[in-house]
Amino acid sequence: MTLILFNKPFDVLSQFTDRGSLTTRATLSDFIDLPGVYPAGRLDRDSEGLLLLTDDGRLQARIADPKFKLPKTYLVQVEGDVDAAALDRLRTGVVLNDGPTRPAEVARIDEPALWPRNPPIRYRASIPDCWLKLTIREGRNRQVRRMTAAVGHPTLRLVRWSVGEWTLADLPPGQWRTA
């Protein structure tokens, strides 16, 4: 069994081929040349961080299937100054257009020591931002972004830090290692 931890850079598709675009976009094949491994779950093109890949179908299902409730932790830069009421709404679950979310674990954190994003987040002096550490146990399409927007704080930068026991620690963007 092979399990790869990959630090997916911003603007990279979580698949090996680009289907349906008139322009060439970066894919996993630009970084990983290992046959027979497939992503376990997904990470949107405009999100960064930990993407797990494996050649084991059972492990892939355990990682990706929400019924296993594997925790996924994100470092999230949001627009605005998040208050206790917004954090409480995230902790109790937010109602989205596809139904309520499960409760999240969330806390404000100091700005983490991350690599610079390319391109950088647009800075606006008149609008503050802050960072959250947010853990969910489901994985709907663009869920974290929709949750923060639902409490009035759109996501500016989203980095998945960990999935279950696997973490991004000491893994530069665009690099991978086996677990």
C-alpha cells in the first residue's frame, strides 16, 4: 500500500489530467510521477495544503467518505474581525443551501507561519482580516468557504493542515512524501 502526503499549491487541480478547459492548468501530474495512486478526497483549485493520494481503494474510501467522520483541519484567513457569536455559530453548525453542517471545532489563532501564496492575497487597509483553525468531520463541496461566508466572514485563504493523523508539517508547497 502506498500513501502520499502532498502539499498542493494554490491554482493546482486535484486530478492528474485537466478536462474541460481551453487553457492549460497545473495538475497533480506536474508534481507527482508515481503510477497507480489517486487522490483520496479533493481540494479545490483555489485552496492549498494537504492532499492524500493512495493506491489502496479501501483506504481511499475511509479517508474520503463522510460516514467515517475523519477530522480535517484547516487554517483559514477570513475577511473581517471574527467575534464570539460567529465562532459559536460555526461550533453549533451552520445552515447552508444543502442543509445544516455538523458542528465544527474552531478557534481564532495568530497568523500561522506559512509559505507566501502566489499570487498573494489582496491586502486592503480598510478591511481587517484574521485567522481561524477550523476542523470539520464532513466534506461537502467548498464547505469551509461556504461556512465562513454564512457567518459573515468570506474566506481569503484556505490551507488544509491535516486529515486524520496525517499532517502537512515540514512539507513545502509542491512537494510530497510517503507516509
